[in-house]
Amino acid sequence: MSDARRPEFPDLRGPVTLALLGVLLPALMFAGLFAGAIPLEIETVVNSLLGRDGPRQDFIVLQSRLPRALLAALAGGALALSGALIQALMRNPLASPKIVGINSGAAFAVLVTAFYIPALPHSLLPVPAALGGLMAGALVWWCAQRGDIDPRQLTLVGLAVGLTLDAGVDALLVANTGPESSAPLIWLTGSLWGRGWTHLASVAPVLLTLATAALILAFRLDLQALGPRRAAGLGVRVGLERTLALLAAVILASVAVSVVGVLGFVGLMAPHVATRLVGGRHRIMLPTAALFGAVLTVGADTLGRAIRPPLEISAGILTALMGAAFFIWLLIAEDRRI
Amino acid sequence: MIDLENAVAGYKSFRLAPTTLTFAEGRFSALIGPNGCGKSTLLRMISRQLAPLSGAVRIGGRAAAGLSQKDLARRIALLPQENIAPAGISVADLAGYGRAPHQSLLGIASDTDRAHVARALHRMDLAHLAQAPVASLSGGQRQRAFLAMLLAQDTPAMLFDEPTNWLDIQHQVQVLTLIRSLAAEGRTCVAVLHDIAQAARYADHLVVMKDGAIVAQGAPAEVVTAELVAEVYEIAVEIHPDPVSGTPVPYPCRPRSGALAAAG
């Protein structure tokens, strides 16, 4: 209450934060080129980027670490955007693609495809992932659909559907134990291990298109976040716009999951932090959340390779740890506010 | 002007009686009646949040059912009871959302939009809090911030569901006076009010509801009688004129000593 008169500079908070994140992200991605099983000198990395070095370093920098960094940024940004959309639509700061069951749906579908249709090329995995995510989303929607959709109800149903699908994932893993089953396991923990240009090419068009659409129509999310009745009162065709935004959220998250696995907490954390940094107007909050999600994911992937090379710690494990710390901090911070 | 013609508002489990009613422009009409009599349901039907089960609702002479959502939002605005704001938006942001029906999908504010928002904030006594986060406001300030959003929407018809909730007496009077001046600008204003004396004092026209039906309407001096209050609220009152405005005020009768004991 006491800070109602606190002078604020809303015009600067956004641009400054965006600029800082905009510098941090490429810096982290550049740092990521050095980390990994084979340590590289600055000179080698720069030469590779400029296309002037031997084939071995070229391969590591250009074929492995660079696409990996780009993919981490893209997937992290997509998960963050998905989380921001879902939180605005459900008016629930604890909602996220993971919590409403989308990640699990995508993971389940990817595993089914990988185990039972092994002939399908990996670059097509985003398709079953999106279908799985959509199916989980539709199931949640259908279960919660009794007249007006109550956001709390939707979150609870989402949890139930997600847990069921997680059980399905476990069952699939148990049923398919064999020499090949460690790769899906690594992927499930949220790892960018073994990802390259083909993966990037298979997901970038969809993710970039949806992200652009979300950023352009960010203002409509502001209205949605007021709740369905108020939004309708302001001329929003709530049913249509909510469905479109939810579709975008589902596809963003499940396509990201198809390449980086279940990267927990990014979709939950990034929009939270972005709202705290730049406020709740989606026109500024969405790009901030996307950049922050990218920074988190690139950071986690880089850190995971740098801690104990040649061992790799999955980015998902690190984001989960950060998520746990974040929640405790949030609890303390909220406590202090009151 | 808002016309209802045999309009039936309601849900599967609860429906109001067919209502034929006109809320004239330039007039402040108050809906009164006991809790659960259907005031809010009627308001929700008028604002098209609830489709009429039968009959018609016309806003400014045009059937509400035929308007696009955006057209509707340019003609009628509703201040609902609950006022929960999303996290991290300022008072000016919130008031600015009221301009959405006048903007494209991108929501880019024009000079006209900014002028409307500034005037709405000024009118609601919130100009000094324009950049404050809505979440940091007191209940009354928040209610006024949502009222500023409604003012910015600048519609010819405005509905208010218990607009004086959460407000202290100063701001209650401010809001009721505001609705009077909005009506004086030629708008159609309809408010659900709980306080009969306030409704009689500030509104031009009272509509009294009980059990989902309209039981009386007209000028406050004609409508507010001891008989009507007894019938609608099931309480014995005496009516005395307000010493300031001369409008009728119901005063509950002194209970006979046996009545309380019997009730208790």
C-alpha cells in the first residue's frame, strides 16, 4: 500500500531490461561455444565462426555448439512465451505448460512415435509432439468445460491429465528398456545433447511464426487477463481469441519439448520474473519473458556442459534446481510484501 | 436508450419473469430489491453477457443480439461487482484498456484515446496515481480505477453493478454524483444499488424487483412507500423525507419487544 505513490519510470523499465537481456543472451551463447567435452581457445572459436580453421574445430563449433545454442535460445523463448500465454488466459500465475499437462502430452506422443514408429525421421518429431500437446490440451479443455470455464478447475484437471500422461511415459520407458532407451531418457530430462541444424530447421519456422504472432497481438492478452466478462465488455470475442491463444501456447510448448525434452520451470519462471521486472503489459512483458526464457535455457545448457566435462548435466536438471530456488525466493518475497 | 421486450433473463435453474422495460437516455435509473432478486442477472442480460432466453433487448434502438462484440462494446459498458486486476499493470494502463473497443487489434493509443484516459483519471480523482500499480491500491481506489476504465470506454449506455461497494461515504457520494452527471450528458445510466435512501436521492427513476420480477417503477417519491418496502423487503418501515433533499428515506420501525424474542 505504501508504495502507491512511489515514482515509477514505466517507459524505461522495459527498454532497459530488454537491452540488458539482449546483450546477455548473445554473450551467453558465445560463452556456450567454449564449454563442453573439448575445451576450445577463443582464437579457435572466432576463427571457426569466421570460417577459417581446421575441420575438427569447425565441426565442434559450427555443427555442434552453435546450433545447440540457437536451439536452446529458441526453445527456451518458446516455453516462456507459452507460459506467459497460459498464465494470462487462465489468470493464474502458477499455471504453466508443464502444469496444465501440455509438456507431458507432447513427451508421451514423442515417445510413442520413437518406440513404435522408429522409421519416422527425427526432424518430423515436432508433429507428433504438437499433436500430443494438443490432445492433452483438448482433454483438459473438455474435462473442464461445463458452461463457464473456471481457471482453477482447468489447472486442477490439467494436473490430473499431466500426471496420467507422466505415468504413461514411465510405462513406455519400462516396456521398452533396451540398449536404445537411454537416449529418450536423456531427452526426457530436458537435454540438448546431440541436437543440431536439422532439429533447428525443423522447429524454427513454426516457433518463430507463432512467437511473432504472439508479440504482435500482445495487447489482446492484456484484455484477456482482465477475465472473460470484462474482456467481452471491451469488445473481445473471448471464445475465439482464447482458443487461438491457447492453440498457440500448446504448439509453442510441445514443439519446443519435441527437441529439448521436458525442460521444467522455464515456462513458469520466465513470465513471473518478466512481470516483476517490466510490469504486466504483454507488449513489453512477452518479449522480456521470451528473452529471459532463452537466457535461462542457454545458461543451463552451457553450465551443464561446463561443470564436469566431458560429462554433461541435462539443462532440465539445472532449470529444475533453479526453479526450486526460485519458488523459495518467491515465497519469501511475497511474504515480505505483506 | 435501452429497451427490453418480454425479455427473459436467466439460467437453467433460475429465470426471471418476462420483462418489458425502457431505460431512457439522459436518466439515472436505479435497480433495487433484496439480495438474490435478479438485479445482477437482469444487468448481465442487458449487457449481453447472458443471452435472453426469449424476447429482445435493444440498445439505442438496435437489437443487441445483432451487434458485433466490438460494436456492442462501443455502445454499452458494464461495471461488474468484482474488480480483480492482473498483476503488474498501472492505473493508467487499466483505464487505457477502456479504449480497446475504439482501437484496432493492435491496441495502439491515439491522441484521442490518451485524452479520454487523462480525463477519466482526472474525473475519478486518480490523476496523481496514474503510474501506481493497481495491485497497490486500496479497495476504494481500485473501484475508482475500474470506473475510470468505464469512463474511458465512453459509451452512450453505462451499467453499474453495486458501484458504491467498497467505497467510503465521500467516494460513494462522488460516484453517485458522477452517475448523475453522466446521465446529464445524455447517457443511459442504470445502477444496481442497495441503499434505498441513496437510490431515491440520486436516481431519477427507480425499478424495484422481487423474486425475479419487476414489482414497481417510477419516480422515487412515488415508488418508495412503507407498503412497498414491507412487500418487497418484508420489513416494517416508516418513510420520512430526507432533511437535505426531501426524497423518501425508509426507517425501520422499532421492533415490538415480543417480535425480537420470537425471532430469536
